Amino acid sequence: MANVDYLHHSVCPVFIALGSNLANPEAQVLKAFDELAKLRSSRLVMRSSLYRSAPVGRLDQPDFINAVAQMETALSPHELLKALLDVERAHGRVREYRDGPRTLDLDLLIYDDLQFTDSALTLPHPRMHQRAFVLQPLLEIAPEVRIPGLPAVAELLAACTGQHVEGL
């Protein structure tokens, strides 16, 4: 697979999912928006409303607060991923097991129209099209956005039956 880090020379549109269900989740997500706005070589374009959703996978944990940020960045995909992981760590994120509770989760959803997979990163995010808690805030701020290789976001959201997402 070709090295995608050559993209760092231009400004690219990106979408990032934010989620938290520990340590005052609403405050965690709002603070993370502020931190995303301060990332180097990047600009926060728009942020969604906050949404509440039930956990996926491990059900024995609190509900999540979710949102999506639209940004423009000159960082490469891997540089942006590293910056997102740094923000998570600053919020006390510990990765004990998959789908567990967390103070903050930042997922790089879409990076321009890039379709890419390596050991550290898959773009677009491989499960975003199955998650109403990602699609609803994404649809709110960018109804025209297309997930590379997939149908319209509104169609994908309609297919997420049984997933309740509540706006706050």
C-alpha cells in the first residue's frame, strides 16, 4: 500500500467522532472540541450537537455522549491520528479492552476521499456506517458528505434500525 503521508502538503477535509461515558462525559466532549480547535496545522470548521446513545458491544456500562467534528487539516492521516491519541491520553484514556468505558474516544472517520488501510489506520473508519451515534451527528453538520465507497449518510442512518440516539 502506498504511503498516504504525502497528503500533508495540502489542506484536507476530515471528520472526527467524539465519545465519552466516564468522568462527566458532556464536559469531556466539549473540552475535546476546544482541544481539536487548537491542533496544529488544523482548523475546526463545525461541531455537531451532543447526542446520548446506549453502549455498543459491552452493555454493562453508562450511556455515551457522542458528537462529530468537521475539520480542515494539513496534517497527514498518521500525524492527525497521533494528535488524536495524544488528546485522548490527556483526558486519561486507558485502552483496557475493546468497547469498554472511556473518558474520551476520538475516531478519525473520514480523511478527504481517502480509502486506505494499514496496521495503524483504516479510512474511512471501518464501522462508522453501522453506527447511528456517528451517522446522526455527521448528518447534522454535513448532510451532503459522502463516505467513500458507500451510499448517502441518510440511507446508512435509516438502515441502523434499533439504535436509539437522543439529541441533548
